[in-house]
Amino acid sequence: MPVTPQETPSVAPSKVFIKTYGCQMNVYDSERMGEVLNESGYVSTETLEDADLVILNTCHIREKAAEKVYSELGRLRKLKSRSGRDMKIAVAGCVAQAEGEEIVRRAPVVDLVFGPQTYHRLPDLLDRHRDTGAAVIETELPVDEKFAVLDAPSTKPVKRGVAAFVTVQEGCDKFCTFCVVPYTRGAEFSRPADRILAEARKLVDAGVREITLLGQNVNAWHGSGLAGHDWTLGHLLDALSDVDGLERLRYTTSHPRDMDDDLIAAHGANPKLMPYLHLPVQSGSDTILKAMNRKHTAAEYIELVRRIRDARPDIAMSSDFIVGFPGETDADFAATMDLVAQVTYAQAFSFKYSPRPGTPASTEAAQVPEDVKTQRLADLQAVLGKQQAAFNAACTGRVLDVLLEKPGRQKGQLIGRSPYLQSVYIDAGDHVIGDTVRVAIESVGPNSLTGHMVEA
Ligand code: 5AD
Ligand code: SF4
């Protein structure tokens, strides 16, 4: 529409494109970065070519994850010089925290580097860059300041879909010898319970029906609850289950040492807590668990799973595994396969050990050869894949509650999640995203279930 002389032409808002790598905590951080920028006049774009600001929110957990960032920066450099536009490029997240200035040295196209605990300062960082023209690098770890700023009332509505993440805990004091998290995310920090409850209520008002509580060590969360009592995660889950309109709760990722009695009991007693638990074990060998500084044995983990299943017999168990940790022998690997056979998992994530600079295990002499790692990973994934298929197959003929989350590919089809976190495809009829429907499961694919709706 042509602008008439009486009207003041408005300046087009700047556009930000955020690309997220890695874990769900980064997904949450990217959403919050979007909100912080939104408050200072940015709008989000899904089109890289349109962006005035591109943020890569990065992951440093394994070498491959970190290298992807440098490849993407190479592509962005070409895009920027081809288009001739003044596109600002920022690297956020754990690679930013771990590598700091090194990023600008390797990729001079980068204008801003900021770690996971400083994104609330984004508007200031952008101003500083605009004023000086120089690259700005911000890698402090003021996590309590971050949440204090992010928890301030916002003038803009939140948009998070039906299933949302809420970070309740950050950082880690466990120092597993393979892991960068204690260095990139800093010391353990728990957000106050009242702020978490306030965020949950705000999300539910915006249409959220399921909340997954996030933390690198989420079950180490603790805080002072209502009426001054000390709370652990089980109490927080109970308080959240009183939020009207919130239907489902999940939490991830947990450490076996922090599964306390209240949390185990919550799996039996809290009807909103979904029967799915990601509880990484990493290895089934006591020698390797000790070398990893995991602070538990294989037998203790197996006993813990037994107690959790006592509380909630149908719970879907999930885990992370590392193969080829320094010093891992054939017998150690066989112990991992044995643990998997005893526990039986509904889902699992497994990785070859990747030496990370600055972590104790990276300098161990007894590194495992690449071909051995490859073979062990294939053997482990074959068994885990069979267990997952068996878990899914056992759902055929059952009626499951499905929370409808997004449109499917076919007309009228919606995709939802079962209580066990499986994707379920159905013809939803008059039902809409956000409804929970009863679905009779008919068939099972490798990664999803299909079924038809039945009366409640
Ligand atoms: N090498 C391989 N896998 C790793 N993980 C963490 N650090 C490493 C590493 N150095 C895996 C662990 C962890 C998951 C998030 O990533 O299994 O639970
Ligand atoms: Fe890393 Fe998890 Fe170990 Fe913490 S508990 S050091 S986040 S693997």
C-alpha cells in the first residue's frame, strides 16, 4: 500500500534468524533469546537470506557438534559477501563459552560471541558492537543474573506451542571425566520455585499443555518451596501438577545419584508425571564407570531402575551410552551389553567417545582405536534398536492418551505424543492441536505409531 503524505513511514524491524544445535536446553535458550530480542524490536525470520542478525546457538559436547559450527560460519561468510548486506553474525552457546576469542580468530566474519549465561545482555552486546565496530566477546557465567533478568515481567505475549520446555536447573558439579558441561555451563544452579511456577502459569495461559523441566542435572534441582520448606524435584513436580490446565509433566536429564525417594515416589503418585524417564548410565562396566567418575556402579543403577519400576511398572526407560571410553576392554563393553539386556530400554542415545579439550579423559593414554569404537557402537545400537522396536510393538492394540501437537503431512492428519513420548499419527476429525485424545494403536513403524480415535 502506498504511504500517504500524512502517514509516517515506519522503519522495518530488524530480523533475526536463530539456528539451534544440540540439546533441548539450547532449544529453550534460543526461544528466550528470541523473546529478549523481540522486546528490543527484532522479529524472527525463518529465511536466512532475509536476516539482519544470524545467531548460531552451538553445542560443544562432541567434536563433530563443534566442527559443524565452523562449516556453517564458512557458508555464512560466502552468503554475506555474495549478498553484500550488512548481516551481523553471532555465535552463542557452549562453543562460544569454550572457545571465546578463538572463534573470531578462526572465523573473522563473526561479530558477537556470547556464552549460555549472558544472552539476557544481547541488546547491550549489539549496542556495544554498533558503537565500536569491533567483535564483542562475552563469556562470563552470571547464571543467577540471567534468570533474574529473564524473569522480569514481559510486555510481549509468549508463543511456545502445546509442549514447552522450562529450564529449572543449569550447570553441573558432577565432573564426569569425559564431559565439557561443568566448564561450559558452570556450577549447578537451581531457579527459585516461585519463578518456575509463575513461568508455568504464563505458558499454560498461552496454550501450553505439557511442560518438560530441563536441566543438565535436572534432578539435582532443589529450592525453598512454599511455606519455607526445602524442596527437591518431586515436590516441584507436585506443585506444578496443581497448575490448572497443565496436563502433562516431564523432566530431563537426570543423574542416577540424584534420584531420591520423593522423586521415585512421584512416578507412582503424580498422575500428570508421564511414564518416561531419561536416566543415562553411560556404561555397564564398574571399571569404566569409576574412570568416568559416575559415582555409581552398574548394580546400583539396575537396582534403581527396579525401584522406579516398582513405583511405575509401565515406565519407558531411556539412557545415554558412550562406547570406546579410554581403557574400555572387550569385557567392559560386554558388561554394557549385559546391562542393556537386563534393563531393557524404550529408547536410547549412544555415542563414540570423543576426546574434549580440557577434560581429564582426553589426555588418557589408553585411547580406543576408531575401528573398535565403530564396531562397538554398531553392536550396541543393533540391540537398542531391537529393544525400542519391541517396546513400540507391545503398544499395538493398546489405547493411549495422545496430546495433539502439530499437523501431519496428510490432510486432516495430526501428530501427537503418547505418554511414552512416541510420535502418534492420527486422523483427528474435529479435534485440534492442544486436545488430548484416546487412540487405539493399530500399527507401529520404526519411529512412530498410528491409530484411530476411540471415545474417552
Ligand atoms: N564423548 C561422547 N559422548 C559424550 N557425551 C558427553 N560427553 C561426551 C564425549 N566426550 C554424551 C553422554 C551424555 C550425552 C549428552 O552426550 O552420553 O549423557
Ligand atoms: Fe556432564 Fe551429565 Fe556428567 Fe554433568 S552429570 S558432567 S552434565 S555427563
